[in-house]
Amino acid sequence: MKVSVIIPVYNVAPYVERCLLSVLDQTWQDMEVLVVNDCTPDNSMEIVRRVVADHPRGTMVRVLEHEANGGLSAARNTGIRAATGDYLYFLDSDDYLPSDSIENLAGPAAQCYADFVIGNYKVTGADYWAPPLCLSTGLYAGNEVILSAYLKDKWYVMAWNKLVRKDWLYDNRLFFEEGIVHEDDLWSFWLACRAERMYVADVVSYYYDMQPQSIMRSPSKRNLECRVIVLSDIFDIIISTPRLQANRLVYIFFETLKAKYFDRILYFSSDETFRFESYCIFRAKKYLPVSKALFYFRIGLGLALRNLHYALPIRFGYVYFRLYVRITYYISVLPKKLKRWLHL
């Protein structure tokens, strides 16, 4: 079974050699490596070409060139369209793999014909919390099971470290939305809504290396605007799919996502106009009245209190929602801060 490893490259000169070598040194033999040059301004591609020329397995590498910088989504889509493998694997060029990564994922994929296989990962380079994989090794069959696990945060949203069957991806048109960041949130939601067979390999098959300049640490205004776009796109998916509208966990997930995104907007932006406009968009993306959600879905007290903002005039609702989101954020981080203060 052939695996296509897709590696977008942009401004990663300090890391790309480590990344590429970790792929070329894999124990899994039947692979191709698609390096997508997204018009990187540094010498990343010089490093790539040197590694390819020097490595005994360098012939498995194909370099794909963009005529203009298109971003991570566009680079991944270029790799998807050029891939000849049975399964596709997404790898960010500042991260790297243990030598048996592809083998640990591709072996089960071949045996159970999974729509996708997900592995565990380890964060390196920084003391940073990342969403864990909370599922044990094995096959998870049926979309209800897979979607439920996703909505309960039992598997992470990042597109990397997922081995996806190419024909299934094409059938479901599971490409990445271009021109935005946080595309993984949208892509993984689509994945969760459509997959019927997911295999979990609870072994470390990916090293997620956090960099100081990461957009996760210091998001730009555009980064925050994309959260509004992604939430709107997820809303469109839900309202176009009756079974999702009728799913209690989808409702809780979506309303929680609003609070999560709005918290980031409050934390990283001081632009009051942008904050208020974002709230208005979030408030408008409501597919079920609060009263119906309260009795039909039997939502908990916390979500019921948070959603009181819908019953208030817009300006008052904005003040209430902002206050509620910030208070719950401080409550959630208090235990972590106490541990640091007490050096635990």
C-alpha cells in the first residue's frame, strides 16, 4: 500500500532538513514524498534539494512548485491533487516523525480499510498544552461513533498525523478551504461528519514542534477574522444537514466553539469595533431557539446561563456574553496558574 506524504514548505529553513530526513528514514517502504514549495522566500528549498541529492531514498521525493504564495491550505491541496498513493499523510515542515510513524498508521489502514487513521503525538520545543488523543487503539465504525468522539474532544482537530484514504477523500471532496487560517478546524469537522471507519493508533507517531513565531501563540488580526469565517462555514454545514441540527452534541459543540473563538478575540484584539462585529455574527449564527434547546436538548446550567445573551438586546447581550466568557476563562486557567505559582 502506497502512502503519499505531503509537506508544504514556506520559511522553514531551520527545520525542514530534520522534517524531510524523518520521512526518508521511515521503516515503511512504499511511499512518495510531495514537497510543495509555496514560494518560500528563504533557502528552504536549497536545503530540500541537498537532502534529496544526498539521501539513498531521495528519488521518492517530488517537488511541486507554486507560482505564487497560496498558504498552507493551497499547498496541501496541490499535494492532494498530485498524489498517487492509496493514502495521504499531512506533515508540517517544522515538525518531524519517529522512524516507525507511517508503519504504525499504514499497517492498520491496509488491514481494516479505514477512511482515516489517527495517531498520537508529542509536543516538543515549548511547554505548551495541546489537545490530547483520548481514544484507545482500535477500529471505530459508524459515523455516529466517530462524530460523537470528535464532539467530545476525544480526537484533535489538526490535519497532520492523520492518514486519509485518497479515494474516500476525493469522493467526499475533503479539500482544504484556501485563503484562511484555522482551516484544520473546518476540515476536521467535515472529516468527523462524514467518516464511517476510523482507526486509532495510540502510539506517538508525530512530534509537534512549537515555534515562538507560531500563529497559535501570537495571532494576527487576520487570524482572528478567520475564526469568524470558520465558525460561519461550520454553521452552514450544520444548517444544510438535518441530522446535525438534531444532534444534541453538535449544538453544544457549536455554542462552545463560539465562546472559545470569542475568548481568543477578546484576549488578542483590543479593537472594540471588531469585537462587537464578531459578536453580532456569532449571535446571528443560531439554528435553534434557546428555549427549544433548553427543553429539547436538555442543555446544562452552564450553557443555559451562557446563552442568556440571546434573550437580551444586542448591546446588552454583547456585554453579558463578553463578561461570561472572560469569567469562565479565568476560572478555567486558575488551577494551572496556581500550580505554576506554587511550583508544582
